[in-house]
Amino acid sequence: MKKFLYIPLFCFSTIFSFGQIEKEFTLEDIISIAQAESPQVKLAELRKSNAYWINQSYLADYKPQIDLGAVLPDLNRSIELITLSDGSSAFRERSQMSNRLSVSLTQNVSATGATVFASTGLQRLDVFKTQSVAGAQSYLSNPIFFGVQQPLFEFNQLKWNKKLMPLRFKEAKSKYSEDMEAVARFSVRYYFDLLIAQMDLASALARKQIANDLFELGKNRFDVGNIAEVELLQLEMDVMRANSDISRARLEQQTANENLRDFLGVFEETNFTLNIPSDIPDVVIDAQEALKYARSNRSRILELQRILLEAELEVERNKASTGLSGSLTGEIGVTGFGSSLKGSYNELLDQEVISLRLTIPIADWGKSKARYEIAKSNYELANLNTELDKITFEREVVIAVQQFELVKENIKVARLAFEASKKRYELTKNRYLIGKVDVTQLNLADREQETQRQNKIQAMNRFWEAYYEIRSLTLYDFINNKLLVE
């Protein structure tokens, strides 16, 4: 559909540039414009953009992060309470400035939930001269430093995010495609609402002309005594009824035109002239094939998988919180210090730090176990609801395909019935003109023709709505044989 956007959009912009110039639109034109410009599409694009950046943020968690740290400067000139060498306290003047610069590389390890890092840094300390302290300058260097922080027996969010986040993003992309198909389906509805209103108005105007002609003919016949006065009154009532039908049809057309304009997000005064869709494609949709595409493409199926996965995640999170937990931290590197920059890199010393932290629950009065059991119960409930929702969804797809086949047959019937009603009306009108039937039979034939005309257009409306509903349920274009999701 996207490859046809440029022509209708050019035509559409031409209308708005020149005010009330009218341009005929096909159903494809309106769908293309709606999928490019309607407010609903703008909202769908914002939701898709939001999902995209959430996914980008998630992907960044698994990539190395490089940071530059700087404190330039950290100046401290104050009088502070300090502890003396003999253990007593006294106020002393402090006057110093510290400058620090470091570069670090951090990497998350999703398999274990650990964080590894490497860094290098340099610190300079300037102690200014005071009454009790001589001025001095020193450097502390950390040429290279490696470390790891490993959680123990704890919930690994990074590991679960690798399962959950791609599913969420795929669900968001499918939801966007469904939103676009929903716009197409509403476009069909608004299109046919206006088309039917326009055809009703045209039909009302045509019937008004016929009613006027028949009324004039009836007056001539009445003058020569060929018809009774009651029949002449009936013809006059037909003229009045035609006038009423025109007024009602004009109002309905105006309302439908405004509804379509609002749906497309057009604020200028615009009159749409719509074409009757001429060709109904002979498309055959197999229910099992539709189910296959629905299972692999629909956001509802992906949503059910996500809900079940989130419930399983909560089980694992609460299970991890019921027992032993802790963390292991290890750091290794070299460091040096001196009164000069060069001196701080001479005679480097090894530096190692190892820390093991453990938390052993002794008594929480069953709180952790209760949370775990609640999570297990929620998982079982989600699992059951997921299976039921899948069955309901698949039944919805099968019913939609069956209804589509029925709509296709109804179009054939509606077309034949309309052609038959037209011929019947022409025959009845000709017989009326030669005095073989009365005006009541003519009116019945006219109403039958109008009913069958409306049935034909309604059948076309139902066909396209049913087809776009199946597209929305499967995210597959069965006419052009292509997927509608990225």
C-alpha cells in the first residue's frame, strides 16, 4: 500500500491548496491517505517509536560502557574537628585541593549477572601551606585496574531480559501493523458511509425528476379523465416525498463527509467525491493458512507469550529471594604514589581486594515463601488463561474466514438482485406510461430497485470490511500475498 502513497497524497494536497476544488477518490486513495496522515496513525507511530527506544536501551545494557570521570577541582579550605595522634580532638585549619581523572570500561555478563570492569586513573593532591602545615604536592596513580562483581544465588535480571525484551519489541511492531490495518478498516467504513450517502442523494434527485415528470403526465391524464383524482394525489405525494428524501440525503451526506474529514485529520473545508469500487477481487482464503499467519504475526499471541514469561519471571524472582544470597567482589591492579607525576609511576605496588558478602535468612515468618507461592499461583493462572485466550482467538480467525466466504457469495446475489430490480422497474415504468399498471405498482418497483441498490453497496462494504478484518487478524495480505509486519 505504501508504494501508492505519493499520487493520492499529491492529489490530496492539491485540494487543500485550492480550497473547494473537488477530486475523485478511490477506496485505495482514502486508505493510503489515512495510513499516512490520520491522527490514529500519528499515535501509532509514537507508540512504535517509544517501543524502539526502549529496545535500544535494553540492547545497550549488553554492550561495553566507557566512562570518563573527573573531579576538577575538589577544593577544601575550612576549619574542621580532627582526631590528633594522642586520641584527642581539636579544631585545625585545612587547606587542600584534590583533582581526579579516570577512564573506566564496564561490561555486563548476562549469563551470570556479573559486572566486569577495567579502569585507569590519576589523582593529584595539593596541600596548601598553613600556620601548622607546610605545603606539599603528591600524586596517586592507578595505571591499570580490573574487577568483577558477581551476585551469588540472586535473581539474574539480565538473563531474563534477553528472553523478555525481544518479545516485547516484536509485540510492539505487530501492534503497530495492527493499528495500521485498523486504520484501513475504519477507512473502509467511513468511505462507504459517505459513498452510500452520496448515492442516496443522487438517487433521491433522480427519483425527484421522475416524480415531477410522472406528476405532469398524471395531470394531463386527469384532465382528460384517464385517471382518478386519488391517483393524481398519490403522484403529488410522491413529489413531496422525493423533496423530503433529498433534504434527508443531503444532511446524511454532509455528516458522512465531515466524519471522513475528521478521521483523516483534515481541518480545511473539503468535499470528497468517491468512486464506486468496481472490481471485487476473487481471493480465496484458507482457514488453516489464516491461522498459521495469525499465530506467527498477531500481537495478541505474542502478548500471551509475554504474559506467561513475565509470570515465570516472577516465580524465579521470588524463588531467589527465599534462600541464601550474596555477592563476590574481586579487584586487582597496580598503584603507585609520589611527590611528582613521574614518581607516582615508579615502583608500582600490587593492589588486590576480595570481598564476599552473604545473607542467610533465619526467620521471616513465612513471608518469602508466601510471595513465592503467590507467584506460582499467578503463573498457573496465566498459563490457563493463555490457553483459553489462544482457543478463543483461533476460533475468531476461523469464524472471520467463514464469514468472509459468506460475504463473497452475498455480493453475487446482491448484484443479480439489483440487475433484476432495475429491469423490473423499467418494465413497470413503461407499462405505467401506456396505462397498463397503476402508480402503486410503479412505486413498489421503484422501492424494490432502491432497496436492491442499497443492498449491493452494503454487500461491497461488508466485503471490504471483512477482508481488512482478516488482514488485521493475520497481518497478511491475501490479495498480494505478502506479510504486513516487519
